[in-house]
Amino acid sequence: MPAVPVSLQHAAQDPTVLLATGLPELDRVLGGGLVRGSVTLLGGEPGIGKSTIVLQLCASIARAGGSCLIVTGEESVDQVGRRAARLGANVEGVMVHADSDVESILAVLDHVRPKLVVIDSIQTMSTASAGSAAGTVGQVRECAQAFTAYAKQHGVASILVGHVTKEGSLAGPRVLEHLVDTVLEFEGDRHHSLRFLRAVKHRFGSTDEVGVLEMTETGLSSVADASQLFLDDRRSGVSGSVIAPLIQGRRPMLVEIQSLVNAVQQPAQLRRLAQGLDSNRLAVVLAVLTKYCGLPFNSHDVYASVVGGIRVDEPGADLALALALFSSRKGTVISSDLVAVGEVGLGGEVRKVSHLSRRLNEVARLGFRRALVPKGSPSGPEGLKLIPVSTISEAVSYS
Ligand code: TYD
Ligand code: MG
């Protein structure tokens, strides 16, 4: 008998959320929690907090009655146990197993049958079925395939931890993205305590949420008010600092954009450094300032960064960046009650941005009084004075 296709009307089964992770920011990114039988790749640089977050989520799932197995190929059972004790994650229902042999781990899984299994990390695993040595791309792929097949067959939610190097080469895991259901990127600056969690692929929901967490003495905690946190360390009265109301994921967030422009003796070796910002956007904004504001940077080192280790990739940050550069170059100070948002075009025009009213509500909530916005923007919340600008040269007169 030929197979019978299904009407699309009945085809969409709601993937039941199996496990809320107990970390609100992680659940936000996952769209509620981990799905039964799903495989999640958690990538991030060494030291960013991957082992910490998986331990915390296992503890909270176990407290809610689900059993979890952490398989560690990097640390001893003792080491994981000590960290768990420090985090208060030494909960009955979280088991740990030190092993790196896939076949023997699958046998353990058959015996234990947890709701969630964590493999920390996928790069340390090896399988006899692949010819190559542990850590090679071929091995990593074979191991991930074996765990994925097991997860699907037995309905065990699985998290594969993968190390990413600074250059973004996952030394393997990037080749896994198509195998798994969800890819989470855990990032931040190791020297700052803030961490950002993004889904770059998510078979069960949207990929435009960002989770914000803070690494503390007792593990990672969710940050509900990121804007406030970013503004806490702000020094007012210095040149080169501008606040921009940006959209991260679906949330408005106020971030501080800083720049430092220094005249140098040897213009042959000019430095251009963008941290947390796209270096191409920096180049464009510098070119526009030169052309339309008559402000050359051809004998200046230029540094621009986003405070707090956050990465900004929306053009709405252009205007704030332009003002920060202008202010540092000229040595002027931007009033501390002012924010700026808008995209800067190659013709020196200031272009509209999406979600303006949500951005401006956040601006007002945090007590700012004035906002430079693209001309033609609708009015803002009460108490916030909007200053519409249509060109970059108009805008810099406020710096
Ligand atoms: P870890 O989870 O081991 O990182 P990864 O698995 O991604 O390599 O976390 C590493 C860092 O986090 C380590 O330098 C110490 C710090 N840390 C804290 O600040 N607080 C804590 O409670 C824990 C467990 C770790
Ligand atoms: Mg680790």
C-alpha cells in the first residue's frame, strides 16, 4: 500500500515543552524550555560559563522532579561535585559520569534513562566507529550523530556543549549546526560579568531573543533590567560617550557607546578598533563625518566600543556612534540626559529605525530627558523631548 500524506491542517504538532530550565533568561531564548528528544548545541569560548549554566539548569530540573545526567569528558567527578556544592546544585536527581567513550556512555544512558543528558564537551568524545582521533572534525561529527540518534529514539532532551575559539572556528561544532535542533551561542567578555545567550538556530521557536545573565560568585543569575546595569558604571562629563536605545532580540536596551580619538605623530600606521561594533559600520560613519561634517580623521587613531561586553549589530547605533566620535575628536561632552538613535546613510542623512516607540519608552523609564531621533518620527512618551534631525551635520551640533 502506498504511504498516505498528511493534510497540512493536521501536520503541525505543538512540540511539547518538556522542561523549563529554571533560568528565566534561558527559557526566554528557548521559548519556554527544552523540548523532549531535542538536541541543543551550546557553544561558547572556554571559560564563558557553559559548564556552570548546564549544572544550574540540571539542578533546577532535578528539583522539579526530572532526572539529569551530566557526562563530563573534561573534568573529574570530583571537580564537578565541588562546583555543584559551591553552586548549591548538588541535588539528588543530578548524576555525573566521567567518560568520553560514546558507546559506553550510550550504555549508561540505557541504564539511567534521564530526562536530560548533557555532554560536556562534544570535542572530548570519541567513538570507535570513526577512524580518526578524538577532537578531529570527523570524530566530533560522528559522536554528535550518535547522541542525536539516541535522543530522537528515546525522547531524551540532550545538550551538547561545544568550545568555540575566538576566531569563531568551533574546532568542530560549527559542522554540527545542521545536525541539531537548536544552536545556542553563549558569549560575553570573560573579563566582564555579563553574558549573552542567543539562539542562532531554533527548530521550535524564534531566533530573535537574547538572554542576559550575570556571572556571580554563586553562578549565573538572570538579569531582568539590563539597561540599568549598563548605565550603572557610566561616568558623566567625559567626551566620547553616548547612550543609544537599541533593540536586542525583542527587548529595548540602553547601551553606552564610547569612542576615543587621538591625534598621532605617524599617520602611516593609523589604528581603527571596533569592539562590540561592526568595523565596517565604524568605517562608514568615519567617512560620513569626514565628508559631511568636514571632520577628517586622517591623522588620528580611532577606538570605538560598546560598554559591558555586548555585541551590537543594528544600524540604529550609527547616530550614537557618530556623536561619540565627533565628541571625542572635538573634545566636547555630550549632555548626560541625551540619547541618540538612527541609521546613518552614505549621503549623510539620518534614517528611521524600527520599534522607535519601544526604544523611547525604555529611554523615558531610565530617566533621560531628550532623544535625538530621525526626522518624521512619531512623538515619544511624556516627559521625553524628541529632537528630530534629518542629517548628520544637524545632529553633531548637539555634541
Ligand atoms: P565554566 O562554566 O567552567 O566555563 P566553560 O565551561 O564555558 O569553560 O566557568 C568558568 C568561569 O566562571 C571560571 O573562570 C570561574 C567562573 N565562575 C564564577 O565566577 N562563579 C561561579 O559560581 C562559577 C561556577 C564559575
Ligand atoms: Mg567547561
